[in-house]
Amino acid sequence: MADAEVIAIANQKGGVGKTTATICLGRSAVRDYGARVLVVDMDPQGNTTGSLIRTPIPAGQVRLADAITPDTDVTLREVIVPSIWDGLDVAPGGHTLSVAERKVIAAEYGREHRLREAIAPVLGDYDLILIDNPPTLGLMLINSLVAARKTMLVTEADKWSADGLALLGKTIVNVRNYHNPHLEILGAVVNGWRGTASDKRNADEISQGMAKHFPGVPLWMEYRIPLWTGIKDNIDNGVALDQAKEAKIRVLAADVIRPLAGLMLGRTTV
Ligand SMILES: Nc1ncnc2c1ncn2[C@@H]1O[C@H](COP(=O)(O)OP(=O)(O)O)[C@@H](O)[C@H]1O
Ligand SMILES: [Mg+2]
């Protein structure tokens, strides 16, 4: 069995849709492509975990943080739990990641490689490992970019996003130079699209910024995700977009999310 594709979902800005994209793309990879998927929640806020698991993780149960903390013998396999959807597992994030981060920073060696090492033993268990990230450019994001083979950016079409992506680009270049020379940027997903004149202007600016900072990396305007409360409501209620009551949300799952998941998996057809 080939090793899993490992993809980090990134943007240091909060609220742009990383978690939403991670959940929707992971679901589509399972449902539309039959992939075995692991979602790794690197965010101390743990929103991804909260949305994807049926019952809260009991206090005291090991989580992702324990598997990346130096000098523990907790393995990633021990912390993985099933999600609300068959075929999709979760390595639960949450606030203990903040403590773990401080311990990783204090470690003498291998700070940037904790997640890569934790993931290595389970690469054969999955087709796709999606890493959701915190809204910072800190060591946890660097760990994700070192662990990943590819990164997918998620952005809104707002005024500051072009600058934000340029900053993220610097982090990616540093990760390539020092730790992970083959890290590839798959492309950028536009989320929260309203189709206003300012959205279009900002998308043009992002696209120009990307051409400058990430030549050849696509901004997928054809697969943009609209700003619809139905997206939030379904995810918050644990309903997959492909099973939403609203027909337009199911169409979005089929026409936008599914091709994006195919791009991630390197597959265009089921
Ligand atoms: N396309 C969308 N339409 C409506 N609400 C959205 C959309 N994308 C994200 N949201 C909501 O916006 C908030 C932030 O999104 P989230 O995915 O958590 O962003 P991030 O992980 O980048 O911080 C969440 O409440 C989410 O449900
Ligand atoms: Mg998030």
C-alpha cells in the first residue's frame, strides 16, 4: 500500500475557512474517492476535532499534543479516534497543544520535526492525511509544513489577504530551504466568496501576488466556495455537505468540493 498523501491546509489568518475546508475536503475524499483519511488537528482551539467527533474526548485521554511532546512514548496511533463519518479518523487537537508547543520549543533537537516523526508510522494506514493548522506562523505550522508533502492555501478575497499570503510564502520558502525541500504548494482555495466588486478586485490582487510569490501556483477561481450560512450550519450540526437538505449545498459539494478533493488526491475522476 502506497504511503498517504500528506497535505497541510494553511493560512496564518484566522476565520478564513481552513477548518471548514479541511472537514469538507476530508469528507469528499472519503465519500467521492473512497480514500482512507486522517485529519490531524494542529489547532489549540480544536474546532476541527469538535466538529468531527461524536462525543467530547474525556479529560485525561491522550491527544495529538501528547504524541508530539518530546520525551513521551505516546504514539500517534494511540491518540487517533474515529469521526462521525466512516473512513475518516481524527488526531484530536485542543488546548493541550499550547503546552506541547512550549515543550517542543524548549527541546534541544528536532523541534520542527515532531509531527513528521509522529506521522511516519501511520503513513501506510491512510490514503490522505490532512493537517488543519492554527492561525499563526509559529512552530506548529512549521511542524505541519515539514510533515507535509504539499500545502493547500485557503484564503478569503479580502483586502489584506494578498499581503498575508506573501508572508506565508516566506515561511514556506524557509521550510523548503531548511527542512523539506520538496514541499509543494498545490494551490489556493478562495472561501467566503460573495461575488461583489470588491471581492473581484481583491481576488485579482491575490492572483497577481501569487504570480509574483508563488509562480505557477493556481488560485482556483473556478472552484471558489461561496459565503453561505448553510455551509456553517450543516458543518456545525455534523451534517456533510453532500447530505445537506438544501439542494444548492449538495450541488456545491459535487461541483466545487469534489473537484478540489480530486486535485488533492491527484485524481480527477472517481
Ligand atoms: N463559506 C462559508 N460560508 C459561511 N460560513 C463559513 C464559510 N466558511 C467558513 N465559515 C464559518 O466561518 C467561521 C470561520 O471558519 P473556519 O473554517 O473555522 O476558519 P479558520 O479555520 O480559518 O479559522 C466558522 O464559524 C465557519 O463555520
Ligand atoms: Mg480553524
